Amino acid sequence: MTVPLLGRSAHLPTGMARIAVSANVPIALISCGLDPNSGQRDIRVETLAPGQTLEQIMQRYATHLDMRLREIPAYWQIWREAPGLFVDMPDDQTL
């Protein structure tokens, strides 16, 4: 599914979100960062209630990811894969 991410359109996989929608279960968005000075981990958990649509889940996931990447972009471990993630699509095909 194509969602806005870092000011661009990005294609994110939806498999796990589809399973959660069909099972009507909550979803936990989890991200982890590391403070290089103190060595402390920064773990954030956001729970989405059951009953969300696929579009709502993916939009919230993209927002969560966008926020974390803007905070400390160096910690994203798949930057080398980014060219395959970001797509050029007309605005009307994004969420």
C-alpha cells in the first residue's frame, strides 16, 4: 500500500495489518532507538484498537515510522533499501 513517508510516497507491506483486520485484534506498533552517548534504549509502543481499517492501520504505521525517522534517521537499518521502498506515484494514489 502506498502511504506518505518523509514527504514522499512509499510502498509498505500490508500482510500483518491484513491479518489483524481479518482477526479483529489489536496491533502494537513498536520502535526502538539507541542513545549512543548513554547506551540507553528508547522503546516506544503504540497500540491500535481492534476494528481499524487497513487504511487506518497503514496510515498510523507510516506516521509512527515517519516520526521516528525524523527524530534520528541514522538508526533506520534499511536505508540502503530505501530506493525500492519509495515510489513515484500520482498524489491521488496515496492515502
